[in-house]
Amino acid sequence: MANIKSAKKRILVNRTKAARNQAIKSKVKTMIKKVDAAVAAGDKELAKTNLVIAVSEIEKARSKGVFHRNTAARKVSRLAKATNSIA
């Protein structure tokens, strides 16, 4: 355990930020699963509406520094490609 006051504060701040990042990542994963489920079911309209929501969540996570910009772009690209593949 840390003895220095600033180190103790750093531990608390890191815990708070880790919890926030974990919640954001979890939300993004949930949205991605919703898009994938709609694609698997072949429901193009549902997939498109879920895609818009998922892209919004991914971009929010990117802007908050949870995801690197290339990671966010890759996730969006894969979701869009999957949604567009529905005949």
C-alpha cells in the first residue's frame, strides 16, 4: 500500500477511471452485439438503426480516450461492412 498522499490519491483516481472505462467498453460491446444479432437475423432495418447507435457509442468512447482512433475506425468499418452485406 502506498504511503505518500499523492500516491494514495493516484490509486483512487485510477480506480475511478478504470471503472468508467470499463462501463464505456461494456456499453460499446453491447451495441456491437445488437448489430451483429440483427445482421445474423437478416433484419436490415434493425441493423441500420442499431448501427447508428453503435457508431455513436464508439465515437463517444474514442473522444473520451477509451479507444484509439484507429481501433474505433476499425470497429465502425466492420459493423458497416456487416450491415451492408445483408441482401
